[in-house]
Amino acid sequence: MVGDELRKTRLAAGLTQEQVAVRAKVSREYVSQIERGKYRVTVDVLVRLCAAMGTQGWKVLRQVEER
């Protein structure tokens, strides 16, 4: 759900998990686990990941809602 949308957003931005992780100050493994739905993302991390990808958290959440 949220992880799927984060992956789509990351790929659309042309970024790797490593690039997003470094920018958001989290581990690449954590990004991977969020994208695969193994971990739920907190609001704080969602905002940091989205900023790292050049978007806003509400846009990702909106896509989840519209699914």
C-alpha cells in the first residue's frame, strides 16, 4: 500500500533505494522493508522519504487512498 506508492514515486524520480536512504538518513534495508510492506512507515520517516524524492507525503497518501 504505502510502500508500493513509495516505490513508484522513487522509480519515477529515477532514484535508487540507496540514494533515497542517504538523503532521508535511514538505512537502505529500511527503505526496502517499507517498500515491501514488512515495516509500517511513521509520519516522520514518510516526510523524510518524500522530501528525499522531491515530493510531499500527502501526495503519496492520496495515491494510496485512491487505490
